[in-house]
Amino acid sequence: MKKARYESLNGLRTIACIGIVLMHIRSNIYYKLGNDIVNNIIQGFTDFVYLFMILSAFGMCCGYYNKVKNNEMDLEVFYQRRFQKVLPFFALLLIINVIYEHTSSSLIEAFSEFTLMFGFIQKDIKVLGVAWFLGIIFIFYFIFPYFVYLFSNKKRAWSTTLIAIAMNLVGAFYFHIDRTNFFYSFLYFCVGGLIYLYKDDLIKLVSKHRIITILLVFLSIFMYYGLGNLKTILFIRVIPLCVLLIAYAITFNSKMLNNNFTQIIGGGGLVWIFI
């Protein structure tokens, strides 16, 4: 059976990628576009990282969920592909950084990141600090077979997601951790898993109510910025918008989301350079 290809997801990755780049430019160079509202909107683009987490879980499930569940996946090939996709270019960036910094600290931290297991370190790493996202993603790769077990049926998937919500809240309020910690961010991978389990139902629903879905997307955007002070319970603002965007993208093959440009940025691996 031929796997479904959701090409419009490349558009979401491209939008998120550009948004994160704009956010980093604004944060590091500090520019104003003449309007505080516009600058606040750009600052909110930082939360596109959660969209990437959800998309990562959904994409992994599309490719490997059934293979893992049916014990048909070659784990050696699975992990080999993960390393081959990310490590060469990432290692090059680490080498360049070490040469530029030429300090013992940069060498030690670069080694830690080169292992791709630095997501387990409970300390901020300054060498390519924005690579924290890659550390989170690789933890998810490492535990993916266990994730499939947790999501092997809808009842267990919902139980896992409820626990993940509790983990997120405990992480925020008690441990004072944030998105750079997998314990806190696990919830967003669970959302990606739920979207995969309910993808057929979502496609049927959205295909019948396209205009309503678009209106709900805009409503979710207003809700995201309208609840801006609710930072400690971020998922209330982020998840509805991400789910609606992904539901729309997997339902319709939109030219706006699926074109040569978005295929290069969102589908060609370049997205990893910017996040």
C-alpha cells in the first residue's frame, strides 16, 4: 500500500523556519519595524519550535509507526538514517565553531553535541546553543519504539498525553524548566502522535468544513496573542493553532503551501540549518 504524502506540510515547515529566523534576527540585532504590535508578533514566532516538534512526531509516525508496531522495522537502518541526515552538516558547524572559539570549553561542549546525546545534559550548552532543538529531537528518535508502544492504541495514547500534560505543568511550575527539556516538551510529540492516529477523521472533517477550518485558524492566532500573559501554560495557546494548521495541510494540497520554494526549504533538509 502506497503511503500518503502530505506535501503541504513543507509549507508549514517553511513558514515556521522563516518565522524563527526573523525572531532570531530581532532578538540578536534588535530592530524595530516602527510598530510594537509587529515586533510582538515576530517575537511570538519563537513558538514555531513546538510546531516542529508536533510535525516531527507526526512525520515519524507516518514513516515508521506501523513498521515498529508490526515488528517489521530494521532498527539499524532506522538509526543510521537519522545520523546520516543530521550529523555531517552539524559536525561541520561544530568544527567551525571550535576553530573560531579555540577554547577548551568549546571543544568539550562540541564533543558533547557531536554525540547527539546532549539533550540528556541538564545544563545549557553555549556552543551552537540553538541546537538544543536537535538534542530534543534526538531524544525522541532514541525512544521512538517506546513511543509507538505508548501510542499502540487510542486509549493508551490519550492516557499518555494526559500524563504528558501533567509533566509539562510540573516541569513549568515545580522544576522551572522549559522547552529545552524533553520532560517539558514531551507533550508536543504526543500531540503529533494523536494527529497521526486521528488523521483520517481529521481529513474527513476538514474536507467538509474548509472555510470553518480557516476561520478557526485565524481565531486560534488571535487566541495565541490574546492569551499572551498565560506563558506558564503555553500549550493552551499553542496546541489548538498547531493542530488546525496541520489538519488543513494534510487535507488540502495547497499551491501556497506546496511549491518549489517550500519543497526546497521545508522538504529538502534546509530547515535543519535554520532551527
